[in-house]
Amino acid sequence: MSYKIPMGPYHPALEEPYKLDMFCDGETVSDAKLHIGFNFRGIEHLAETRNYIQVIALMERVCGICSNIHTLTLCQAMEKLTGLTPPPRALYIRVVMAELERLHSHVLWAGIAAKLMGFKTMFMSCFALREKIMDVLQAISGNRVNYSMNCIGGVNRDITDPQAVLTGVEQLEREMVRTIIPIFTSSTTAQSRCAGIGVLSNEKAVSCGVVGPTARASGVAQDLRRAAPYAAYSDFEFNVPVESAGDVRARLRVRALEIMESCRILRQALTKMPPGEWNGGEKKLVFFTGTALSRVEAPRGEVVYSVSWKENSRNPARVHVRTPTFQNMPAIRWMVMGARLADTPLIQASIDPCYSCTDR
Amino acid sequence: MTKIEGIPQLLGTTETWVDEGGVHWLPASELHVRQVAAIMNEVHARFVTITAVELSGGQGFRLEYHWDLGGELLGFPFEVSGNSIESIYDLCEAVDWIEREVHEGFAVDFIGRECEPLLLRAGDRLGVNLHEVVQ
């Protein structure tokens, strides 16, 4: 017997509002259709009414988890339009913030995945760890969600004591190696719950143009930190974890291994941080007429900002944002096709969707 | 000749890449969007996004199509004098949502496909130029 099951926009298995209509044959999903737009905010259009200071604060609100990444990408684009080059120390601080945010995002996701697996103890452990990462972010920036770290030409705050941050990171790393990493890379319970479900083949991943850990779990070895290095990433050694199975387990493993690589990058950045200025100082900015694009590897994948400016204008003429979830979400249809209905909440969560970004 | 350098030749244009704002732009007015999409598939480029920009004085829109090739960002601008352009959805599955978003946000029609509601839930407002509404 065929029937349709609507999941969402408000549902216990969804963290944020979207809707997935699933067409089922018995317990098996034969097809699915996604609906988004329940919280569309029109931020891109609003950005055209804000000046170059206000627009940074506005775009930081696109996402509540990777807020720093949005201002980083926007500032990089605006630096291309003003000809400003941030000092080396600012580039290192940007890397530190970006990698701490990646840790925060991946650990948060691990907690939600654990909850959906029925592993509530791990959910609690992950959220306790996440708090500690947020403490480090707060110690650096003074804020826990919207950090206000990036400005055009550098960063707003220095890291005055990199060694203290490094001590905090190493403590976090030890805890993660003891708790999260073994669970998500080798625990029989987690592996068997996630193996073989929500498969996105390599061909489909390429065809859908998915990005980030979702792509890397399907054998697509793309990471902008390696392919098109920005900030100070070209100074660091790190691996890009890639898995070929394309299932939920592969996405789990990729993120767990990325946590370790983030710690590795943080250690290098905090140890080698160059001395000197961290921003270009107070001055009136002059924008060239033109369009600049900037891309950054956010925790969920590639974020793209296209910023257009007209000379002598205080406001951007256009700000376009392509978030990773916007590119990854359509692939959910292919992941849930053929899956058991009971697996679909975990499959959807496995792309680490962010509806706030999508409904920007 | 690198893969990127060979693309203008594959597209049959004598224009060359212009590097600006972090993008290799190919500003060739004779190019057709479906031809570009087919060549991007041929060279295994990854679709990134479409940015719609409304031109001043009611001159229509400029749609900037972007692909990634080995970490390099390629840009192809297309001037849309009316409010329609051919869809490339059948050639590139990854454009599905962004074509729908541009249709909703700027009232640009993509010929050859139906655009179902995406970001805006109220059906009667679909295809409204939000840019004008905000201004």
C-alpha cells in the first residue's frame, strides 16, 4: 500500500522548520519532496539597505552556528573591493576562529546525531564539550554566538595570549579523543546504526554539486582550505578526510576525523602566530566599482559571497549568499529513497542541515 | 595549455579570461548559457551558484553563472534584456534550487522548466521582484 507521510514543518525529529513529504510503500520510502522557506528573511535584499559596517553585523545573523564564517567570507569579498590586505596576525586569528567554530559545529552535530541514534548519554557529553568550546570562543571574542571578530582589513580583537588558548584547545582535544572520536569512528553500536543507510553515491554527489563533509563522505575530495587556500591556511599541514561509502557512517567518520584535523590546525596556528598588527586601523574605506566573490570552507561546506559595489556608495549594490545547506539539501531526496521510514530523521540530520542559512 | 585556458576555444569564442574580484570571467556576449553548461559538464567543473543582479534604468538583469574547476572560480555573465533565460536544469541538476530562488526573488523566468515555490510560501506572491519591493 502506498501513502504519503508529511514530516514537518514542526516535528519532534526536526530541529528546525522544513517539510519533507515522503511517499512510502509500506515501511520503505519510494520518493520524497522537500519544502523550505518557512522562515525566509530576505537578508540579501536587506543588505542593500545597510552600509559597509552595518552589513557585517547583518550577515553575521545569517547563521547562529557558523556566524563567524559569514562575516569572514563577506569581509574577504569587501577587501577585494577596497584593495585592503589584512596583516598576517589577523589571518592567523581568522583561522583560529574558523577552526574553533568548526569544532563547535561538528560537536553540536555529533550530539544531535547521537540523540537520533538513541545514544542520549553521548548527546549530553557532546553538549558539555560544546559548552567548553564556546567558553574558548568567548574568551577570545567576548561573545558566545555572534563573535563580531571580522572587520574589513583584519579582525576586531587580538588573541593576546595564544598559549592560554592552546592549553584550552589541548584539553578539549584530550576529552574528544577519549569520548566522541572512538564512539563515532569505531563503536560497534554507532557503526551498525549508521552503516548502509542514506547512501549518496559519488555520481549523485557530483551531479547535485554537494559540498563539505557530505561531499567528502561520498568520495568527492574537495575542501577549499586545500584547493583555494584563504586566510593563512596555506601555512598549515593538515589532511582532508575522505570516505567513499556515501552513507551516514561515512559522514559520521568524516566529521570525527575533521575534528582531529581542526585541532591539528589550531595547534599550528596558535604556536606560530606572527606578531604585529591585527587590523588596518580606523580609516574611511573607499570601494571600487565592481563585483568580488569570496569562498570559505564552512563546517558544512563551501560558503560563497558575491558582493557588488558602486563607487562612492556606502551600501552594497548586491550581496548574494550561497550557503552549503542550500546546495546539500536537495540531495536528501536521493538519500532517503529506498530507506526505511524510521531511518529518515537520522539520514536528514547526517548532512548537518542549517535552515537558518537556507532561509536567509 | 591548461584546462581553463582551453575553455574559450571549446566554447568557440576568441574572448579571453579577465581576472577580477577573485573570479576568472569570460565576458563573451555571443555565448549561450546552455552551451556553457554543456562545456562545463565536459570539463567536469562543479556548479557553484547563479547571482542575479538587476541593472539600473530598467535594463533587465545580469545573471552571473559560476563553476569551480580545480579550486578556480569561473564566471560567465549573461545579460537578460527581458525577464527570461533558458534553464540549464536538464544539463545540471545542481542548479535546481538556485534557478527557483532567482525566479522568486527577481521574477526571472527560466524557459524549459516549471519553478515550484521554494523560499516564499505564499503562492500568489511568487515571481515578484523582491529587489524592487525592498527598495
